[in-house]
Amino acid sequence: MFFPDNYEFFCPTKINSGKRALEQIPFELDALNARKPLIITDKETAKKGLVKKITGAFRDSGIAVGIFDGVPPVPDLELIRGLANNYRDAGCDSTIAVGGGAVVDAAKALNIVVSGRPEDLKAFAGEDLIENSLRPLVFVPTPLGTGFETSRFATLEELTFSSPFLMPDLVVIDPRMMTAERPAELISTAMIALAHCAEAYTCPAKNPMTDTYAYAGMRFIGENLANVIRSDDKDGRLALANAAAMAGIAFSNTPRGIIHEVGWALGDASGLPPGICMGILLPYGLGYRMNSEGYHLSDMLLPLAGAEIYVGTEENLRARKAISVIREMQHDVRDAAGGDIPLTLKDAGIAKDALAGVAGTAAGDGAAGFSVDDCLVILEHAWEGKSITSS
Amino acid sequence: MNEFREVTPGGKPFKKAYVALMLWFVGRAIQAAAKVDGDVKKEFEKLPEGFTFCLGVMPHGPYMIVGKDRKERVKYMGWRREGRSIDLDMKIKNIEAAILMFTFQEGTAVATARDRMVVDGEVPYACAIVRVLDIGEVYLLPKIIARLAVKRYPVWSFGRKYIGRVRIYFRSIVGY
Amino acid sequence: MYLPEYYEFCCRVKVISGHNALEKIPESLAKMHAARPLIITDKGVSEAGLVDIVLDAIRDEVAVGATADDVPQDSSLKVVNRLADVYRDNDCDSIIAVGGGSVMDTAKGVNIVVSENAHDLMKFSGAGALKRALKPLVVIPTTSGTGSEATLVAVVKDHERHLKMAFVSYFLLPDVAILDSRMTLTLPPFITAATAMDAMAHAVEAYTGLAKNPLSDASALAAISLISSNLMGVMENPSDREGRLALANAATLAGAAFSNSMVGVVHTLGHATGSVCGVPHGMCMAILLPYGLEYNMHKNAHFTEELLVPLAGAEVYAATPKHLRAEQVVAHIRKMNQDLHDATAGRHARFLGEVKDGGGRQVVPREKLEDIAEAALDDGSIFYNPEECDYEDFLMILRTAWEGTPLDRGLIKGV
């Protein structure tokens, strides 16, 4: 087992998962010294009746709640200002974000505002500029998300916030929130989680604590994704939601990886869901790092494939085997979904001459530790579906 | 903004009534078992004089209070906890968790393992009371259900199991 | 990966690990807006020179308010109140605890008193009694065993009222745990062995118990793997820095696992043996662990067998037929105890009858076993054990663990 000379790890997030988890929220809020939550979500989620499930969990608790169910797909500062007024006027002291992506971004931004001074929101954009813990934030996931929900990140308009204080205090994963969703969307969410776990588990900055979250997340996805797509397995969906929560935590404690960055840039440029992009890139991005100094690809085989296969594979072939296990899983998932999930960028309809631009965006100023060329090699191989074996 | 509203969620009167009924019955059954069953009697003998314990649901009940009176008799003391000094306070975190327990979907051990309860008071008291509750469940429930509620279904003599059960049911209903 | 029908997991402790982790303390304190810590420790730790190492690492950047190095082995309410006065008299704004379980429990108790301005600590002993964050608390474990740096519990004794007060709250989790190899480098082999097996027992019981969950499981697997691949190396070469740091990490991981998943009959009997006969906790854990696994095997062999991977390696796991893996786990732990026994010239006891004090006298006389079984009935850890355990069961386990023979599983009720 790899063990680093030094590391730091922090996760303030408690996870409550399973049967009747929602009904524990009032107790947990009380433990966080909160008495009146503001539930925020989007129209889509409200339409599925999921807000009612949350308010139902407050019956008999004696707690009144505020509800805002109109978070748009792209929240802006204006929205946050309005929410902050609602929050204060109704005397709220905590936030419950229901759903994924934009809703959680809005909840985190709101939490910065209501925990400090409203005009200061912009001043907190950047790395580690929030100095104190914020008001209690509870996150109740549905099956779809961007992978940022449990992370230390939030984005709003052009602003990006990064602070451990943005991680939710509590994640409540309840089977009743695990609605049936379209396979492509479920796969997209799961692939973000898998990419985040795999990059955290194999990167040079890994440590035993990030390993814990990444290990559990990877195993849940490997063991459940195909079943969920094939047979709409309810326990499986709960396991996937657990994996997504864990992935965000591992992701927050390791540097952003190349698959993540290229996947996002590609999603932005092409309009494809970022998870589908990360799924396509995953075997190539991992393959690219296979022989790189300090990466731990072969460690991944044990959680992904189990002890028998791990032992049955020669040591110098384990990294390659791990990648082929992921590839097999992706083929299995694609078949389960009826075949319309692309596994190369060509099949996804990406023009080859768009790749250079994506590589440039992903590499940025190089601070993330990889170059335009690194990104481009991965993109080109992923476009054609040609496996990478060199470093 | 019209998407904002405030809601005061209502109660769950039927579930509360069911749990209240169950607690009432369990309380009277403990009182009866303390007279009928040797093991329960011994557990209570080891507890201090005036010992009182409460089993209930957060945040506002229902509750059940059982204690030893001055003559060392074990008594069901009703559902009002106000003004009582409680030595062992076992609180189920919410009414849904209580329903899981009292519909025997989760036994005491599983509910504890799942953090469904908070316990205030000295640990040895809690150990004793959990043993009493387990014995009570074996008396009150048919084997097929009690097996789910306790870790190991005990092997009891015919007399203890069947005659004891009739005596406890009778005493619980009549209340002495 | 096993997903229980319901679970909760929380470990809000920032972990900083390294060979120079102590040097990160000033930055950590500054982030929590603290500048004047009270250092709480005990005589053993300070005489071993460990407090000096801490002070050297932080002196330039932090003005230490005071250093209290007189926490006794058996800490109490009196000590907590006295240290709270030291904290106030020296205008401290944070606490650094350097030591083992007793020091950390004391520091947590002091933190309640100074944060809540409590005159009666008892008022805060109920579940949910603490409602807000306490003063910043940095803990530096000096043994790799108790895992208190990752637990939300503090136990404080009130000798006058003969009470053992237990405080349970997420606010009792330390803010920062510093794992620095320098803090355990001089730990004698005999204590290294016992404390590592304490951590091992935390991890194993968390993994095989009723409250297991995926994050506790992953932490436990990592802890077991780190212990089994580093312990013997450290026994042979006590100044192995990497090995020391790995064991410190294992203890914290195991602490996180058991803090969330609790422990079972091994701890029930271990606590009782400790309180009746004064056997060091880690030694009880090492001796009783194989017996606890055997006792529960008919309920949880399918979990126990998975531990063969981190304990013995994937090769051994794959080469062992499935129906023998759980028993192999037990055999492996017995073998570890034997190896530790050999490596400590016999000081690491393999069974209860073998435990000797400094003068070579037997610490657990056979006739004390009934008392231990009686005391075990009062220990709450049994709630989380997979199988029921009554007085007769306790006694049966104790008798075999006293003799050192494997448990006759035919004697277990309900098998």
C-alpha cells in the first residue's frame, strides 16, 4: 500500500445514507444548532414531488421551513441576492440543497452571503479566501449531478470559489430521492464520479484518507452501474449516489486531474455532458499516466476487479489490466443502455480539428501540471479509440 | 419572488398514536415481567432504589416511563416525563425510526447500530434495560417476529415461555 | 462493497501527517484564529522529550500560553477543572494535546469547561448537550493505538461522586490531528506491539460488527493493511520513520472506523479485564481479538474472510479456499501475536494466563474470570456485537482466552 511522506486531508462532511434518512434531518439540524432551514431546489426536482418528501420528513418535528424551488439552470448574482433576502426575512439559519449541479452552486454561494456580508461575495472568489465556517449546509442528492456537490468548489457566473468551508456539513442520501432517470444521464453522473475516484486513487498526491473515499466510490460504481442501467436496481442507485458523494470528497483533497480538466473543457466546447466526455477520456487519460513517475495505476486493479484477478495478473500488467477492466465495464454499461453511449470522441460527433482548442483550454496556464501536448495526445487517442500505452 | 414560500409541516397523529399504544403496552409488560420472570426481576434488583427510565420519541413524545418505587416494586409510571428525574433516557430520534422499531423491521440492536436512538445515562443501566427489553420482546412477540428483533432467540423451558407469556399478557392488560 | 440499509459516517478531523507535520501547527492555529495555545500532556511524554520537540517546532511562530504536563494516568474531573483554570489564568485561546488516550480525554474535557464556561461539567454530558463549536483543539498522539484523535467521545471520571461521565458530540472531535513520526520514534517495542494491536482490534471489530459501513470499512481495510505490512519492521528496527508514520496513520484510520462503527465483544471483555485486573488495554485487545472473531464467525464469516487480503496479502487470500479464509484470518492474527511475543522476549502475552506484571507475577488469576464476566455485563460495546453474549458466553470466551487454546465453536449457543 502506497504511503506518502506527508499529506493533509480534511472532510467536514457527515454522510447519512439509507432507509428513512430524510427523517433524521431535523435531529441533525438541531445538533448543528439550526432551527429553520431554507430548502432550495429547481423546478424539475419540485415537479417530481421531491420537495414534498423533504417537507414530509419535517412533519412532527415542530420545525417550519422556507422553500425556494425556482433555481434556474444558470444561477446568477441577482438570484443569490433574492435568496439571501428570503433567507433573512424568513429567519432561516441553515440551507438544504435538494438536487445537483446549479442548485448546490446556488446554495453554496447563498451560504457565503448569509454567513458574512452580502456585498462581499466577489471578495471570496478564489482559493481559500473564506476564513470562517459558514452556516449549516445540508445536501440531499438526487441521482444526477456534476460531481461538485460535495466538493470544496462552487461556481457562479464567472466566479469560482474554493474552500473546505463550502463542503456540506451533511449529505443525506435517501432511497426515496433516487428517481428513475434516463440511462445517458445516470451514466454521465457515474462517470464523473469514477473519473474523480480513479484520478484521486492513482495520483501522486494520494494518501490513505483520500484512498478511503476513492476506494469505496470506485467499488460502488464498478459493482452497480451496469445493474442500475439494466434493471433499474434501487439499491444500486443508492450505492451510486454514495459513490458520487465520496468522489467529490476525494476530489477536494487531491489536485484536479487531467481527465477532469479535459473532460470539462470538452464538455464546454462540444455541448456534450461532461460526464460522457470524462467516461470516453477515462481509459486514455489513465493509460497516458500508466508509466509516469509517481502514479499508481496498478493499485486500482484490486478494488476494481477483486483479489483473484489481481493476483492472477502479473505485476507489470496490472495497470493495463485495470484499464481494460474499466473499458469492459463501459462496454457492458453501453450495451445495457441500448448502445447509444459513445466510447470514442469520433462516435460522439466531435470534429477532430476541435481537439487542439480543447487541449489549450484544459491545460490553461500549466499550473495544473500538464501541458497542451499532454491533453492533445489523450484527446487524439480518445478520438480514434486507439489505446495509449506509453508515458 | 413567487417561488419562495414558508411551510409549517403538520404532525403524524396516527403513527404517534400507534407508537404510544405500543409504548403503553411495553411499559405494562415490563411491570408484569418484573413479577413473573426471574431474570427481569434480577436485572431490576441490581438497579438502584428509585431508578427511573424513559423510552420515547424525539422531539415531543410519546414516552413511556418505568421505574422502581420506594418499596422496590417495578411500576409503569405513565407517559408524562415532566417533573420526573430520569436516570436513563432512551430517545428514538424521530417517529419514523420509532415506527421501524415498533413494526419490528429493526430490532433494538440494529436500531442502535444505525444511530436511531440517543441514550442519556449510565451505560450499565442501559445494558440492563436492553436485556430487559429483549426478554420482553421474546414474551410478547411470536417467535417468527421476535427472532428478527433479538440477536439470538433464547431456549426457554415450556413453562417460562408459554405460561410466562400468558401471565404477562394477562397482567399487562389488567395492569397489576 | 457492502452498503447497509442505513448508516452514518462522520470524521470532521483535519489530518496532517508527515515527518515534519508539527511544523504545520502554527499555520493550522492561525487558520482557526488562535495564537496562544495551552499545551496539555503528561509526565511520561514530557520526560521523553516529546514536548520539547513540539515546542521547538512551533516556538518561533506561536506564543504558547502555558504547558501543563501533569495529567495523571487516571485523569479526573479535578484535573480537568484545574487545567481549565490554567487555561484562563494564562489567557489561552486554544489547546494542544500531546499524548495518549488519557491526555486527549482530559483536553476534550478542559475544552468543554473553557468554551462553555461551565462550572458543572456534568451539565454537558447528555447527548446533544453541546450545541456549538468549542475552542480550537489540536491533538498530537504519542502512541499509535487509541485512535482518540478521531473519536467524538471523552470520558472523565469524577472520583468524588464515583461517576464516569461520558461526553459524546461531534464538537468533541479535534479540529486537527497531527501525525508526526518523531512522536512515536522512541516508543518501546513492547508498547508499540500492544498499541498497534489495539488499533488492529478497532479496525477488525469495526469491519465485522453490526454498524459497519462503506467508509468505516475502507478505513479499516487501510488500517489493517498498514499495520500488517509495517508492524514487524518497526519491531525489528524501532527507528524506522516510515514504518512509525504508517502505524500512526493506521491508528487514526482505525479510530475513524470504530468511532463510526463501534466495536464488539473483544472490547467488552477487554474493558472488563482492564478494569478488574489492570491489564493494559492494548494487550487485552491483542489476546482477545482472535476469540472475538471465532465467537462471531457463524454470523459474520463472510465479512471476516475479506480481511485476509489486507492482513496476509491478495496472494494468500486467492490461494486459500473460500470456506477456510475466515479461519485463516484468525490464525494469522494468532501468528502476529506469536511473532510479537518472540520479538519482545515474551513481554507481549499471547493469552490471559500469561500476562505478567513487572515483578513477574500473574496479573489475571484464573479465579478472577467470573468477576471479569460479571463486569462485562455492564459494558455497552456489546450492543454492536453481531452475536448475543450473556454471562456464560463471556465466561466461556474468557476461559479459553486464559488457557490460550482456540475457541471450541461447538460450545457457542445457537451454532
